Amino acid sequence: MSLLKVEHICKSFGKTGVLKDISFDLEKSGILSIIGSSGSGKTTLLRCLNFLERADKGTISVDGNKIYDGEDSSFLKPDVLRKNRLYFGMVFQSFNLFPQYTALGNVMLARQLEAKKNPAYKEKKKEILEGIEAEAVELLKQMGLSDRMNNYPHQLSGGQCQRVAIARALAMKPDILCFDEPTSALDPELTGEVLRVIRGLAEQKATMIIVTHEMAFARDVSSEVMFMDQGYVLEKGPSKELFENPKEERTKQFLARFREGG
Amino acid sequence: MDAFFEQFPVVFKSLNVGFLQTLKLFAVTLLGALPLGLLISFGTMSKNKAVRAVVKVFIWIIRGTPLMIQLLIIYYFPGLVFDNPIWGGNEGGRFAASAVAFIINYACYFSEIYRGGIQSIPVGQDEAGLVLGMSKSQIFFRVKLLQMVKRIVPPMSNEILTLVKDTSLARIIALQEVIWAGQSFMKGSQGISGAIWPLFFTGVYYLVCNGLLTLLFGRVEKKLEFFR
């Protein structure tokens, strides 16, 4: 059974249809890259999965449990929404780190707040907080940031910021990690270090959805690639197949432009 | 000049007592208006159109009319119109009426500063908090509040320096603050009359007080430089 099942997602902003009947599945440890030109709906789709936008129609299921149905408002209750959000982690194009917390603080904050709901919090406060810190330190090490943990975001390069943001998302132990153009705000030199980290996660069998314009990266790292155009999924298939033998004319056009551009 | 040196100790004592009342009004106003302003700013940003409209009209009225008139209305209105002088005629009553007028007035000004501060924080901060499973109030208090404070220190310090001086408006309902104390030596008080210098001298109190506050705000700004 697939880990994630998205069915018939539709989303409009006013009269503009942005997502038109999007359905797809994702296996555990699968890596899905979503490509397509700007305005094709890639980012909106990702935001619907995180409930940053509410899909007008359609359902989202994780592990066979329905976590969203556009026609059932009971999924919109703040508590339900908060709980269901945690199936997904999200890494933003613009990092969105909390500027007044250190790298370590950024990774720990949400966990610390969550821990307060633990009934044993009062008795075992020290233990719990130490556990959270140890995990956060471990994550930052994994991201190659052991010497940067106590720096504030403005003291870090863009690539370092994005790696902190990835660690912050991982700290919540999401089932599926979403990336929204994770390298688009970075200059080429810094892109590599972020892509390396994502590759590392792929090797650890993380389930990921990556919206990206890095075609070479999408081809290499993903198990599947989805091409979106004007709110539709035009084509979806194993990475190699889609890049080497695109079926749709529009996909061919899109990929050709990238080849020309290098 | 001899008269000045004779008068000085008496006047100084009197002005100190007056300025203490000034400081009290200042402190109580801040204590009330800082949180009330935040509440009002939430009203102006409410999703509910009716709430937004009511709050905005309220702010328009309060910011659009002189604080002096608001003081007079709040102090005299209950007694004159409802025959119910809730404030009483003593200094305590005048202080309470002044405090209410000042808190409401300043809360409205503060609320607009808060709103500017909150709205200038990128929406990505909310979104980052949301996807990490944080609640709206956690996001506000743990993520946005300090960023807002950092942004509003300069306009806030402006407003707070003005408040120090505005407390003198309470003179209009005879609150015995420092201006009132200085003025009393013109008419005659404690054996001194016709002296105008004590009134001018009150300016020194405001100046020193605002000097200290300016230093304090400078330090706060410095303290908040650890992040951007």
C-alpha cells in the first residue's frame, strides 16, 4: 500500500483554477520530484499537503488514514489540522528560520513546545529537554553544522540556513518531507551543499516530495517525476523514463528548454 | 537672586512631590496601555469585519480628538450628565480619571505601532511555525513577539517620550502633577507668590526624565541587536 495517496485535489484562488484534479501515490521511501514551469501549481500542491492552503476538493491519505477531505470541514479543526500537519515536514524556498533563535534553538523549539503537552513533563522536564537537545545536535551534525549550532541565522550562509531548516523539519520526525524549491534562493556555489544533504536523506530511505528546477538533480535522486502544467499532472513516471522518453509534447518542450539552457 | 536661593529648597520639595505624581501617571499609563494596545491591534487585524470596523472607528475618534478634551469628558461627564460623579472630588479620583483617559488614548496609538510591527513580519514565519505543528498563540509568543518588539522600539520610544510630557495635560482637571506644583507658586503657596521660575523649572524634570529614557531605549535597541 502506498504511504501517501492524494486523490482529486482541486484548488482555486478566486476564479483562477490552480490545481485541477491532481491525484498521485507515493510509496514509502519513494522520492517524487515535481517539475514544471512557474505557475503550473507545483508549490500550491505542496502547500495543500501541509494545509498551508486548503484544497477545495479531494482527499489526502497517509498510511491508509484519511487526513484531509475538502468536503468535510471536520478536518479543518485547529487541533486536527495541527496533528495531521505533522505527517509532513516542509522546507521552504526562503528558509523561514526564526531569527531570534540559534541554529540549535530553531531545531529544538517546536519539540520543546510539544513536550509541554507530555503528562510526565513536570516530573521529567530535564530528561525530556536533554533528549530533545541531543537529537537536535545529532541532526545538525548530520547536516554538517556541528560548528555552527550556536550561531544565529543572520550569521549563516544561505546554504547553512537551508540545512538548519532541513534539520528543523526532520526534528518533528515527519513521514514525508516536502521541499519547495529548496535551492532557488541560493547561489550556485551553495546549491551543491544543500543537494548533497538531500541526497544523504535519500540514502537513508526518507520519503520525500521535491519541487525543484534542478533537473539534473531531480533525474538522479528521484524514484519518480511528475510534470505539472497549468494545474494538471501531464505526465508521471519513473525518473529515467520521464527524462529520457517523455510522452507528452509539452513535457518534451519543457525538458528541451532546460537542455538548451544547460 | 537672594530670593531665588531662599525659595529654591521649598520649591524643589514641592516640585519633587508633583513630579512623583507625574511619574505615577506615566507608569500606570504604560502598564495599562501597553497590553491594551496589543489587544486593540488584534481587533484591527481581526478576520471579523464588524469587529474591525468598530475598533477602527474607535481608534479614529481617540486619535482624532485632543487628549485634553477626552480628559475633561471622562472626568466631568459622569457627574454632569448622569448626576453620578464616579471619580469623587479628591486627588485620588482625579488620578483615576486621568489614568483611564491616558490609558485609552495611548493604547490606541500603541495599537497602530503594534499593528505595523506585526504586519511587517514575513508570513513565512507563521508558515514555518504552522508546519512544525505550533499553535497560533505559540507562534505569536515564541516566534513573532520578539521580532515585533525589535521593530517597534524606535517608534515606541518616540511615543513614550511624548507620554512623559503629555502627562502635564492632566493639569486641566487639577491633577497635582509637576506643572500644577510649579504654577502654585505664581498664585501663592507656602509663603511664595508671584514666582514664575518654578513653572519654567519644571522643564528640567521632563528633560532629565526623557534623557534617562532615551538612554534606556538605546540600551534596549542594543540588546536586541543579537538577531536580525
